Amino acid sequence: MQPGKYEQVPLSADEKDLLLTVYVQRKRLLLYVYVFLFGLIFFMSGYGIDTRSRYTGRVSRWEENNDDAKYVSRFGMRMINLTFLETIVLSTGIYFWMKRARPLKRDADMGVKEKIPYEIINKEYFAVSGQYFFDTSDPAYLRHEVDEDTYYKLNEGDYFYVYRGVHSKFVFEENGRYTLL
């Protein structure tokens, strides 16, 4: 366990399985999206910039003097397009991997979660949907859904605890909801 700002408690087997499930789904989504983008860019880069004018169809002076020039210039422009676009796609893929997928695996391997106290500043009940919420003073985590028993047991000014992953900041909720990315 690493020393941290909050108390750390061990993960249950269900929570570890949930982290690994979310990790596998995010990994699979990133793989599919980025393989598709790489293929699309590779395919489309062949139809990139041409040395001839789009409107006149005239050949540039460089192509007039050298027979192999049009092939070299097309290949060169294709490689520039491919390198530039693939660099952007690869950078975003690495960013999403490092920030959204890898921390889940690190949390599952570490086996602990943080126990974070929040002060209740307001309690809300929505009769139409039957949901109970606590509002907190933390701007990063303004509202938390709770069950009916917890809602009536705690009052404004009391503290309740939220459990989240150390590296991924994944909040463990009772219903097991999570976002894909």
C-alpha cells in the first residue's frame, strides 16, 4: 500500500472483478477505434495532396523536367500525410490509454481503494424517480446517490464515505455503473 491522503481499505473480490471488467472493455474499445482510425488514415492518405493543380490539371515545372518526379512527389506527400495524421492518432491513443484504461489495471493489481469522507450540505429526494441524493461541498464531486436507509439515517452536517480507486479515481457505487471512457 502506498501512503496517501485518505485511509485505504482492501478491495473486495467483486470490486476487483468490476475494475478488471471495465479495464477490458475500455482496452477493447480503444483497440477497435484506433485500429479503425489507423486503417482509415492509411487508406485515405493515398488520395492526399497531388502536385498538379486541382483546377487546371497543369503539371508543375518540377514534374516537367523529370519523368519520375510525379511518383516521387506523390509518394513523399503520402508519407508526410501518413506521418502527420498517424502521429496525432497515436498520441491521442496513448493519452487515453495512460489516463483512462491503465489506472484501472493498476488499482486492481494494488488491491486497495480510498475511503473519502464528504460532508453533507444538502439532502434531496426526487419523488418522480424515487432517488435520494446527498450534496457535498467538494466541487469535483457535488452529488452522490444513496439508498433510502442511508438518506434517512444521516443528516445535513454529517459525514458519509465514498470509496474510489487510488489511481483511476473510479467511484465504487452500489449499482456498479461506469462510463465507457
